[in-house]
Amino acid sequence: MAQHWIATAPGGLDVFRLEDYEVAAPGPGEVTVEVRAAGVNPADPKHVLRGEAADFPKAIGYEVAGVITALGPDTEIASGGGAVGDEVLAFRVSGGWATSLTVPAADVFAKPASVSFEAAANLLLAGSTAAEMLHVTGAAEGETILVHGASGAVGVMVLQQAALLGVHVVGTASEASFDRVRAYGGTPVAYGAGLADRVRATAPDGVVAALDCVGTDEAVDVSLELVADRDRVVTIAAAPRAEAEGFRAIGGTMPASKAYRDAIRPDLIRLAGEGRLEVPMARTYPLADALDAVRFLQGEHPGGKLALIP
């Protein structure tokens, strides 16, 4: 008997339950994966808190890494081939906080041998979000952009992918996280009062785009003050202000966002396998302690990604 975490109703962590369940046998176009690591993301509790009652009970977790234990008839994984025993990662799935699950083969990719299960289980949600932020703002070689929350999970992915594009990043962070921003190629500035002036001093020729990973009023206000073209301002955390003030908001449930993020997955996996895209890890937790992992994530500055280990 397998186990997985579910949410019984919309709400906070009190509605989460770890339950036994029967893993469905894979049909055509499906794969069963024994989970070796499951990613932990802010979206996991957020989508429970804001969910519609009709969608519950809901299995939790969007990305995993593990080993194939069964394939449906005439089925190949997204990267081609696939056999029992192969190491894989999968995103976007439903119910990744589990010991085993059956998922669409189109969301399953061969895991590079050089990437740990823990890192692989945390690569694609943050990585594809960062890639889309750079894509929609048109960040190009030689430009300087502003990234709010540059030391966080998505921010670090933006820093690395921007560096590969030849884009310079001025990134907001706490002073305790400055070295982290520098390590991934960015120039840190402290958030807080006077932020716009500090960005101007750091980038005297200006910033051409602003990417908001935090959703604070300060991040939005400074972005709009410093970037004239609102098509080059994007947020993943302040959608109401984006709608009200005419700049971009993106999210994984939006059709255009989902299509782009799905399409970019093979490129991100290749970069990780080549050692050009890193997933910094902070901690791992036993699957049974998933709620402790969420509480730690919701505190300030976890310092890297978290993984659940069945």
C-alpha cells in the first residue's frame, strides 16, 4: 500500500492528511513512478488555501524524482524510451507528496545522472517560472534588469538563466543573502526604504525590465517607478495590482504560462545535466514530516530548496 498527502478541504495545514492509497496501474500514455524525492513549493499550500471546495479532496505536490516501476502499453516518456528501473523526474504532476504515483508519461523525463533526486525534484517548477519571466519581459544580452527576491528559489533560477543569456541582474535581497546573489552572478541591493535610489546608484544607465518574485507593494512600486514600459514589468505574486495597473502577471494555471513552461522543460533538464543550472538545496524531510517542511518554507530565507524523502 502506498501513501500520499491530501488536503480534505480548502484551508490551512490543518486540512492536510497522510493517507494510505492504492496506486492506479498505468494505462496507455501513463507511467508509475516510485518517488525518491518530492519537491516542496509555496504553491503547494497556497493552492489548498485558495482552492474551490468541489476540487477536494486534493492530492498535494507538483514535482517528483524517482524510478519507473511500470509503464502503460505502448508508452514512452517525454524524453523518449523509458523502462522499469530508469531514473526520472516529473512535472507537472498531481499528488507528488507520495511514495508512489501514476502520472502522464508526457510529464516524465529521464533524470540526468549528475543531478541528485532531491535537486531533480525541485528543478522544473522554479526553473520554468524563472524562464517564463525572462521570456515575457524580453530580457536580452547586454541588458540590465531588476529582480525582486533574487535570493529566493525562483530568483536564483532567474540569476542563473539571465547569466546564460548575457543579462546583468540587480537583485534585491536581505544583506544576509548578498553573497548568495553574487554567487549566481547578480549585483545585490538591500530592499527597504530608499530602494529605488539604491538601484539607480547601482545601475546608473537604468534597468530595462523588472521581475517581481515577492509580490510586495515596495517591489511593484519600485518596478513601475524605474521601468517605463509596463510590458517589461512582470510579477508572479501580485496579480491584483498587475490587473489594476496594466503590467504583466503570469502563473502556472494560465494557458499561455502552462504552454511555455511545458515546452521549456527539456532545455532546463539539459542545462542541469550539463552543470549549467543548479538547484541549491537547504534541507530534506521524511515524507511524514511534510508539514514541518512547509512551516520552514513559510519562514524567512530558507536558503535553498526543500525535498520530502519517502
